[in-house]
Amino acid sequence: MPRYKATIAYDGTDFYGWQVQPNKRTVQAEMELVVNKMAKNPTEHIRVQGSGRTDARVHAKGQVAHFDLPFDIPVEAVRKGLSTMLPYDIGIKKVEKVSEDFHAQYSAHDKTYFYRFSTTEFIDPFKRNYTGHWHRRLKPELMQQAIGDYVGEHDWLSFVASGFQQKTTVRTVYSAKMWLKPEEDEIWFEFSGNGFLYNQIRIMVGVLLEIGNGVRPVDDIQRLFAVKDRQQAQFTAPAQGLYLMDVKY
């Protein structure tokens, strides 16, 4: 059976995340519905495997998934077919044929996430589903000073929500960047690494916001690595400001 790799964008607003859940609308469920329809609804259900889960209301511009079809179809026909059948809040950017040993999750070695939040008290109704909001006074220079502490291999136990299923909480962050966007009244973050834990990015952003607000000292990230205690980093930035941007193989 030929294996296909799809690069997917979606607006997470009306989804309960990527992963299939009973009686809930998810991106994976929508993908599997149309992939199986394209395959003429075979006896054995075709599973669409994503590079990882995104939570409810989290968006993606570069999610990657793979699936096997029971017959050979040109990649552009697959892309157009999926795009035609999928709802408007899911888009297929690219489809490629890959070897049978390619795995969207286990073959990945680098993921990039983007987070944007508004710094004004006014919540723009046209941005509310796509931007986190934090209108408390911030000192961005403190956040900029602290963000570099995220880079490197660390045990992220203080930065993972309860319910995580991974065997280890050790991950490597390759880069952590921050931009001020005064014309948008926003601050932007970008994080790249070899993998991220459940809610890790949103907790990382939450810690930076608390540093910028003076709730935490500027060197508190190192202390959180040492204590390995999720209770000491409880604030999680809102889901709607987070985007999965890219997965590299």
C-alpha cells in the first residue's frame, strides 16, 4: 500500500484538538473520514497518523500526517480530492509519496511552534480566536533576558500538564525567540525543539509573562528546571495564541 505524507493547516477554533475523541469534533477524525471515503471505505479503517497532538483551539500551519491508501493515486489528485471533501477550516498544503518506513510522529526531529498574544486591554473580536491576551503591565526586556534559559537539553517536568503519557520529560529546545510587534500591540514567540510535552509551550509562555509582570525573578526558569514541580508553574497561556508552524524530517 502506498504511503502518503500530507502537510496540513487548520483553524483550531472549533476543534477539540487533533486526536480522535468520542462524540467530539477533531482534526484527525475529519481527516480519517475523507481519507477513507477517498479509499472507497475499505473494510479495514485507514488511520491518519499526525506528527503529534494539538490541543483544543490550537492552530496549525504546518501539521504533518501520513496515511496508506489501498491503491496508487497521483499526489496532486490526493491533495485536490482531500481539499474538496474537507471542511473549510482544514486545508491541505501539500501531499507527497513517502517510503513505507516514514512515520509522521517518530521520524520527526524538529518542530517549530509560534505564539502570539495581545498586550492591550481591548480584546479585538477579529483576533480573539487567534491571539492570547494579557493586558497587565509588562517589562519585555526582562522576558527577552530570560527566554534564552529555555535553550538546551532540560528536564521539563515543571512545564508539563498533568496527564502526560511520555516516558521521559527530557527534551531539547534548539531556539527560543521573542519579537515586539508594537504596530499590532502584540508580542510574538517562536520555539523550536526535538519535541514538546503536553501544554509545554503554553506553560513556557506563561512563565515568561509572569517574569515580565514581575511575579517571578528573571532567573526563575533555571530554578523551575531544578525543582521539577509542576505546581510551581501553574499559569498556562491561552490555547488560541498557539500555532504549530513546521515539522522537519
